Amino acid sequence: MDVMEGEMLRKTTLLIDSTCVFLMLFLFSISLIELGWIGGTIVAVVYISLGAGALYESFLLPMANPVAPKMASPFLYDLITGLWPGHDAESLTSITEKVGIRDGMSVLEIGTGTGWFSIGIAQMMNLKIDAVDTCEKMLKRARERAMRLKVGVNFHLETAEDLKFKDSTFDVVCSVYCMNVVRDRDRVLKEMVRVTKPSGKVAIYVPKPLMSHMLNRENYAEKLSDLGLKDVRADDINLTSLLIYGNK
């Protein structure tokens, strides 16, 4: 199965899952609303409870724990990234071409989530790929997806701020839509550079800044240059995403 087929399967699965959930909620709502104000009240309570539960489990609970991920729901993660234009086969191809990922390389992805990038490049070429994330639920879905698509990716439960890999281990180290949610951005960047081989590449794929806490291309390019990277570039991958990368 090639990357285009894998991308189509991922989005089709997400669409089916989402449709089933919303259809069940819709039918449930209709059946109760027929009961009048009592049914309407029950429906409102159910929706409020579901929303509050998703908010608590996916954002508030992880943020209260300094080592927990900022999003802990694979379904919500896939729903958001599935709708975001930067998660598509064309963007994946552009990233690999610009960074220069080739057969036989060792690659590390920081903050893999449910594995879109790592699994995607594993479908495209023969690589040794490791991917880390702080959420076991995300990694469980990523492993299941990799197994279903029959690709080899080594998924690890660990924090990006304290990687367990030795110095100068990987040819390419990438962060894909992770840098805006890590707790210590500067420390993560230092760790990414540390585990990259001499003459290897570090790449950061981020949404274009929409809010004040999101850095722009100049900020990231400056940070990578300060860490000793050479030939740092910042390219538009699509209307929503930037790729900042350089050589160690």
C-alpha cells in the first residue's frame, strides 16, 4: 500500500468513525426530544456532559499534570489533524523532498501523535524510524495503524525534553505539529540537535502563527541558527504550514 492509499484509508476510517458517533447522537437526540421538555433536558445534559468530559480528558487533566501530554484523546487528535490541510500526502512528499530524507536513513520524529508522519514516510521508502510521544493512547493507535499498514516504526513513550537516545544517533530529526504544544520549546530543540548526527538535518513542521504563543519563521530560524545549525531555511509547504530546517 503506497502513501496515497494509506492517507485515503486513514481519512476514510476517521470519516466513518465520526459519522457513526454523530449519527448515534443524532438518533438518540431525536428519540428523546419526542418526549417533550423532559427528553430535551436529558439531551442537553448528555451533550454538556460529553463536551465537558472531552474537554477535561483531552486538555484540562493533561495540563494539570506537568508530565502528561496536552492532548490525550486519539479520536479528537485525528479529527483535528484530519481537517487541517497540512496533513495530506502532498505535504508529506514536500517535507521529505526538502529535508532530503532518503532510503537507508535513520529518522526520529518528536511528538508523533497517532503516527501520521512516521507511518507516511515508512510507506514511501526504506528507513529506520523511531518516534516518540508522551501519550500512551496516541501511541497505541499509532502502533495499530502501523501494524494494519504493515510498516515498521519503533514507537517510544517518552518526553521530547529528555530523550533517551545517545548523542549523534539520527540522520534526520523532525518535529511535526508538536513544537507549539511542548512545555519547554528551547529544551526540545536542544535535544533534537543533540541526537542528530554531524551533517545530519533538523526539521520543524509547524502551523503558520495564528496566536501570540506561536512562533513565526524568523523566530524558529533564529533559534536553530543559535544552536549551531547551518543553511537554515524556512519554506511554505502549503497555505497553513511552515517547514524550518537546517544542517548540523
